[in-house]
Amino acid sequence: ISIPPKYAVSQIVGYLKGKSAIHVARQYMGKQKNFTGLHFWARGYYVSTAGHDEEVIRQYIKRHEEIDKKIDQLGLFK
């Protein structure tokens, strides 16, 4: 997507992730309210301002999948 300079990238990404997570919860999980505690998206995001480099994107995704697995494993001990 293209974001006008007057908007912060973090604002747009947060908005898109938030609204899409609510849509998924309503559409596929049958939730209408009380979305607290649900985690659909990973915490981070990738932004490229100079073009697309497929290998960099693949490495980013792989690294964050590994981080997410570690976080999930730590949650088992709570």
C-alpha cells in the first residue's frame, strides 16, 4: 500500500491489524464483543520504503516465526 506522508506508518499498520483482527474474530470465531485476550497478528511488522527484496522479507518472516515459537513456549509455564 502507499501511505501519504501526513500519516505515520505505525498508525496505519496498527489500524489495519486492529480492524482486520476484529473482522476475523467476528466472521470466523463467532465473537461480537469482548476481543480482549485474543491475539491474531504478530507484534511487529515489516516496512520497506525503497522497494521489495524478497529474500529480506523471507528472512524477516522466518526470524519472527522463531521468536513467536519461543514466546509461545514460555507461556506454557504460566
